[in-house]
Amino acid sequence: MRLIVSFFFEKNFSQPGLLFFRQGDLFQHFRTSQPSFAQRFFFLPISDFLVIAASGGEANRGIIDASVSNVMPAHAWLINIARGSLVDEKALIHALQNGVIAGAGLDVFEQEPQVPAALIALDNVVLQPHVASATQETRQKMSEVVFANVAA
């Protein structure tokens, strides 16, 4: 049975919420106490994708490291649409080069705007610029904020 996971968490994993999608079903799992590593990542050994959509900051720097990729299946993909600082890029590059995981989709990088040459050289990585705010509605609201600040 294939499982696609969207992984959302708050600062320091203090109140993580996990959403699981499996064959059209939605499963939710929330923890209110400080979860252990096993509680945070219990779903990884059966996941096809790990999608990271979380807050950045020093408390979460490098939280997705070798300990995470080492428990993912070799066919799994890591997708980071959040903050580049969340992923330990050296560990990710090692995992990708050595077949620990199948691939990665990244639109954020640890040292933006620099993208490591090792990532660019890999065939199992999809790279693109971060475009999360590139909707007409978001750009319109951003413009309105700028104009309001100038007028203030």
C-alpha cells in the first residue's frame, strides 16, 4: 500500500500535526506533548514522499538530517517547499549520491541563493526557484501592503 505524507510541524516540534494521504483517504495525527524521534517519524519507513512544509528558524535548523533519510525507504522522495535551513544539505547530498533515498524536489536551499554544485550535478533532484508566493492574489496583497506602508 502506497502512502504519501504531508508533514507539518510547529517550532521545535512542540505541537506537530501530521496529515497522511493513502489511496484517497485522509488520516490526521496530532501530538500535543513533546514527541520523541520515533513519534515524529514513525511513518517514514512506509512513506513514498516526505513533504516538508514548516517554519524555519534556529530551533529547527537541520532537523531533517541523516537520521531521517536513513529510515526512509530507498524509493522515497524528499520534497522541501518550506525553508532551506530545515534540511541538512550535506546529509541530503550523501543520501542522494548513495541511493539512501530515490530523489529530492527542492525549491529552497540552505544557503540561498547559492545552490550546491553537488545538487545540480545529480539526476535524481528537481530544482527550481522558490515560488510559493507567486500567485496573483498574493502578489496583489503584497503590493497593497507596500503602498499602505508608503502612505503611512
